[in-house]
Amino acid sequence: AGGYGTLSASRTQKCQIFLDGLFTAIDDRLADGATGDWCGVQAQAAAAGYAVSRFRDSITGRWFVYGHDTTSFGQAYFFINPFAKRNIVIEVPHEGYDLGTAAQGARIFTELAARALIINKEHRCSDAQTTACSGGNSGPCAGGTSGTLRRSDVSHEERNTFHVLHQHLSDVDGVTKFVQLHGFGGTSDDIAEIADGTTTDVNA
């Protein structure tokens, strides 16, 4: 808590270069297993304050690419499935506040063979600074005091790698679907609530 930091313009640009290199290397490797500039990707990741590696999930037998922040700023971590069966990105913006959503996200990501999983690293309330998106919304932090949506809340702030990665995945493929998990206390007959991002009340 208290160590969170938003992305500077310079680091944002370096993250974009890193992601361009990463997905180019993945595409190259899929086309020809002997190609892909992975040394270049490692260098671009380091310049962006990230580390990137790959690992084999012993349960599914799949190879995933894993990226995580190496700085103290608490930026998001992510997993990419190069052999995705569904063009779906699973997003977990409030792990640590919406308890259990990271585990839910991981399970959905692997079970659906989805394209990517993005998870916030820092608690949504850890930064004392409010986001410009706060407006009059009371938000979840500081006991509901007006204007308490924080910069560390990646659903309400653009200067973070969570948003940069979302934007990259959206821009390179306009048909990619995004599923964002939020967890709230329910009742015995309220198992799941599904929203389409609008204020329209529809029967799911």
C-alpha cells in the first residue's frame, strides 16, 4: 500500500513497444517455430519495467507467456495463450477487493483456452491520489467519502499497463471480446450478475 505509481508518458510508450514486439514474436513463432525475436522482446520488456517468460501448464499441457511488473509501481500482470481457441480476453481489475476474482479469472482463462488474462497487481484503494474519473462518485475507498476512486483503480484510470494492454488487444483485432470479472456479495438466488457495460436493464 502506498507504493503504487501511474505510468509516465515515456513508460507508456515503452510498454507499447514491448507489446508490439511481444505479439509480433508470438505470431512469428506460430508461423515458423524457429523464428521470433525473443531476445529483442526481453530487452523491450526490461526497458518497460517488465519481465516476460514462458511456462508450460502441466494441467492443460499448454504453453503460456507470462509478463509482470519489475518495478515498485504495482502494475498489472498478464498471461497470453499463443494457441488460444477463443478470441476472448479475461480481465480481473479488482483482485484484493473483489476477493477470489483472480482464481476465477485463471480458471475461466484455462477452461476456455482464452487469448489472454490480465490481473491488477495493486489494491484498488492503495493510492491516496484520486483519479480524474472520480467525479461525484462515492467509490469504494475511505468509507464512501465523495470522490474516492483512486489512481490505483485500473477500471477508472488510463495511466496503467492494464489499460495499455486492453487497448492493444482491442486495437489489433476489432472482434476480440472482453470479459471483466467483478465480485460482490450475493444472495442464495443471486449466483451471477452479467452486465453489458450499459445502464440498460436487460434479462440475461
